[in-house]
Amino acid sequence: MEHIELFFKSIFIDNMVFATFLGMCSYLAVSKKVSTAVGLGAAVIFVLAITVPLNWLLDQYLLQPGALKWLGAEYADYDLSFLSFIMFIATIATMVQLVEIVVEKFSPSLYNSLGIFLPLIAVNCAILGGSLFMQSREIPTLGLATTYGVGSGIGWFLAILAIAAIREKIRYSNVPPALRGLGITFIITGLMAIGFMSFGGMLTGGDEEEAPKEVKTVKVEKSKEDLEKDKVVANNIKVNE
């Protein structure tokens, strides 16, 4: 259940583009065609799915204060957290180079259409943000880190796929000249972000359903005088009828 909750939360509620506005350069530049957006989105999913768990391992067994205690008691006081940015970026750059080699080998057309933005995934703030959010939120296990990486990648993929589909359709719309290009794209992105904010209540609410309240009936015992008065009133009603 925890994996499912984190997965959907990273896609819809903590979406990299619409919640934190990370990776906007590639999001705006490569979203003119759906085919190109799909290729870049798939690459981002792969890189996040690999780098977030790898950086989790680095953080747990190398970078955190006291993480080197597995080497011996004399290393328990070492704190290498100041190397987080360098180590995270090195891991990301390695994975991006692997993706670039694979894309160039098996899909040269996609490699040419992505251009400079494929190697720039290494410095995409959405990729680095995934690892830094993993670290700051103190995700406890490697499995949850993998789930978070995959979910964040899918969230970024859905964002760029949606805006690419809209931009392809909007070419045939009568957009005012002052808003054509990035202007209308920014407006659509803002509206989509507002829409994704509605998912904020998707995983909230009480854990247990409230049990229906029992209705207690209270018996009121009437005295003999009250009973006689009720009979008199009832008889008067009948007489008046």
C-alpha cells in the first residue's frame, strides 16, 4: 500500500513540472511534437528509475553522517554529505551517457530530433531534483526509492506528452499574435498545474470510516395522573369532532 500511495503521489500530487516547475527548459523546448516528447519522456523515466535508487545507496552507505561505519568504528564520525551534489550529478551523467549511446544506436532519427537536449538531461533539474527530494524526504528503503524514481519520471512524461499534444492541436487554432509560441504555452501550463492541484485531496482523508452513531431510545414512564390527563384530552378531541 505504501508503494502504491507513493507512486500515485509522485505522479499527480508532487508532479515535477506542475508542482515544483522543475525541468521546464526541456519541457518547453522539446514539446512541439508528440513523437519527440515521447522519446525524451521515456529517457527521463529510465534515468530517474536508475539514478534515484543508485543515489539512495550512495546516500545511505557513503554520504550521510556516520554512513561509513560499515568500514569500521574509526569511520563512524565521518560526514561526507557535502559531496552529495557532486556524487548525484556524476551518477546522473553516467546514466545519461548510457541513454545517449543506446538512443543513437537504435533510433538515430529520435537522436537527431532531440539534439542537444538529450545530453542536457544530465543537468536537467528534474533529474537532480528527484534525488534531492529522495534525500530530503528521507525515503526509508531502496524499493520505495525506486518507486519514487519511476513515479516521478512517469509524472514528467505525462506532463510533456500532454503539452505536446495540445501544442500540436493549437497550431490550427486562432491564437492572438501576442500569445503565439511560448506565451500560450505558459498559459496552458499554468492551467494544467491548477488542474493537477485538484489531485491534492486524492490520498487524504481519515484512515477509518466513522461508525454510524447509535440512536438511543429513552423510555419515559408516565405517572397515573399524566395518563388520566391524556385520556381526558383524547375524549375532548373526540367530543369536539
